[in-house]
Amino acid sequence: MASPLDITYNNMKLEGQKTIGFGKYYQHTYEEIYMSDYKYCKWCLSVNAGSFSMYDFQQYILKIDRLC
């Protein structure tokens, strides 16, 4: 049986495959952006979400940061 941590990790891997629908990294995956441009992620967190896609990406960043 998978542990809660394993389940969370697998869910985050799946969520990381979502693609962004806005801005500089349009159609790049959440994981790709998080791993390659954390400064951009921090900027995304500093502004009000102008779309659901941005809000969803902000939530992904916050979840990953809590896990690390």
C-alpha cells in the first residue's frame, strides 16, 4: 500500500505535467518552469492571478514549496 507521501508525490508529478496557458512560458509544463526558472515562479506568486491558469500554477508552486 502506498504511503500518503507516495500518493502526494505521484499527484504532484501528474500536476507538474499541466501546461501553462499564459505569458512567457505559454504551453510549457509546470514542472519544467519550476525547475528551470524559479525566479519566474516567485514573480508569478507576487502578482494577482489574471486567469485560472495562472491561479492553478500559483497553487502548484505553493504546494511544491511546502513539500521541499
